[in-house]
Amino acid sequence: MSESENQATIWRDVAFRAYLGSTGFSGMALAMQQLLLSWILIGILKLPADQVGLIQAVIGLPGVFVMLAGGASADRTDARRMLIRVYLLAPIFPLFLVLVEQWQLLGVASVIFWGLGMTVVQSFSMPGQQALLNRIAGKNIQQGVTAATAIGFVVQVVGLILAGQIDTVGVTPVLFAQAVGLCLAGVMMVRTPAANPEPPAAEADQTEKLGALTGIRQGLHATYDHPLIFNVLVITFASSIFNAGAFITVFPFIVARVYDGTAWLLALLMAVFFAGATLSNMLLLRYQPLLRPGRLFLIMQLSRIVVIFLMWIEPPFWLLVVATIGWGLNMGITTNLARSMVQESAPKPFLGRILSVFSIGMVGSAPLGAIVLGWLIEATGTLNALIPAMVLSAILFIYGAWFSPVWAYRSSEAQ
């Protein structure tokens, strides 16, 4: 079957389209969370950067442990049923903050509670989504990952536009929209078929008997024992500390302090970032499967220095927009290729657990970076907090190209 026929087949699959619908609505709600958390802390509560970074870390770090548990659960139970429950219960958290805001009690404690709840939702559902995608997409995993990631980036733009209205319409309507998005994600997930994991017969009984902690430990061992997955994880984890960390912590302060912007301007620039990421996935969808995805993954690590440098020099606004598009394009390619390499290489019985460990490198390290970057903003200035990201990008390229198997990796899907 040709590449175009493979892509057409996966788009005709009803289960795959329902999966994309659920991913889209949940992605919209979680994109709203990203902007809302930053702007409530910076624009409404007016907290300094070091406190914002600390709060972001307090909210984000528990997601690391929840994600590991979610991966074990995805391997041991019906991922579809788990996701339905998570999404239909999730609206409790934005509706809680609605009540708090109506009672005029909005403060750090209530924001942390809301943020922790949404972190649990995101971190518990992410490995389940990824494992379910692997089962639905089958042999078309690169196309499936790219399509799911592209749809996710598109609805993130929609979510950011909605969240950017917070200064105009207030906190309550925006939080209601977030709650509705989560409900619709659960409804769309109902339309996907039940898909229990199918481990090899010799391991099936053992997999059923695994407890959550045992499953997590085995997922960590499986990740460490696979050289490619381990090194992709190391590069992704290290990169996320100061690159993803810069996006969640430094970028909002650049908008607020350097360009004297509002929530709408932050939403616009974040939407531009995700537009660049969407473009990257459209390009990859056209040219995948790639024979050497690891090489492009590492080249993008190195080229990220250019776009971050453009932001560091405090450019005029139009050049900031160009740099933001480039940043999104870069991050979109690296995110997609990292996920594809891991999902393609992971042993099937440990897929959910390995993906949960991998996802920590994607999002779990950003809160650690938030602590350091928040302090750097107050100590050295907003723009100087971007310097560690540039230095680290060069180091990771050298490590990946000369001291890991990532550069030499050949995709079996492209052969």
C-alpha cells in the first residue's frame, strides 16, 4: 500500500476520527489552562516572577508521579474507559474556581487547587491517549501521531483565543468554556471502541497481576534498557527544563513587562507559536515516514538557538512574531519526532508505561525550569533568562550526534 493510501485509510477510520475529536476538545481546554494560569498569576494577582515560577512548579511537579501511574493504568485497563471517567470528572475544577471568583475569594490557594486538579487531569490522561492512539493507528503510527499532534495544535490556538478574552469578559465565562470542552472530550471518547491492551500470551497473566507500583518500576527499567528511548528521553528532559520552561514562565513576562501586553496579546503570540507548530506537523504529515528521524530531531535542537536569540535581543514586535513562529515550528518538529521514535521503538507490553516515562521528559521538567527561570527573571532581567536555553540547545546537539544512537537511528516504518 502506498503512502497516500495509508494516509487515506487512517482518515476514513471512524474510531480514529472520534479519537481526534476527543483529543481536540481536551487539547482546547488544556491550552486554555496554560494561558489562564499564567495570566491569573501575572496579570490579575500581580505576583513577582520568582513566586510565579515557584507556584508553577508546585502545580506541575505532582503531574510527574500521576503520569507514571496513568501509564501503568493504561497498560492494565481499558484506556478508553479510563479517559471517559477522567474527562467527565475534570469540569469540577474550573467550576470550583468559578464559585471562588464569584465569592470574590480568588487567591493563591484557590488557584493552586484548581491548577493541581487540572495537572492531574492532563498527566493522568496523556499516557492513556498515547497508548490508545498506538492501538487505533496500528501500522500507520507516524501518520497517526502527526495527525493527532496537528489537530492538537490547531485546537490549542482556539483555546488560547478563548482564554485571551479573560480581560474582556472576565474569569467566569472563560472557565465555563474550559469545563464544556472537557465534557465534550469525554463524549467524543465514548464513540471510540473499547481497546484493551493485548500483551503476548506468555506475558498476559503476569501483566494482569501487576500492581501500579510494579508497573511503574518495570516501565522505568524498560526505558533505561532501550538505548534509543533512553537517549531521546534524556535529550527531551534536558531540553524541556529551559526551553519548555521558558515558554511557560519567561514568555508571559516578556509579553507583560517588555512589550507591556495584555492577556489578548499573550494569547495572540501563543497562538502564533502553535500556528508554527501546526505548520511543522503539516509538513511532516506530507513527508513522513522519515528514514532518519533522529537526525532532523537533533538539527532542530541546534537551530532553536537562532529563534531564541532573536527574542533575546528585544526585537521590534514584527520580528518577535517571526521568532515566535519559528519557535513553534521548531518545537512542533522535535515533539512529533520524539513521540514517533519512542512509540515506534517501545515494546508493546510496556508501551503505556514507557510513554508515561517519556511524557515526563516532555512536560514534567518544565516546572523545574520554572523555579530557576523565575529566579533568573528577578535577578538578571526578563530577557537574560533565555540564555540557558541557547547554551543547552548546543550541548544537546553535540551529545545526541556524537554520544547517543539518536543520529544513527533508522525508522523501520520507512524501510
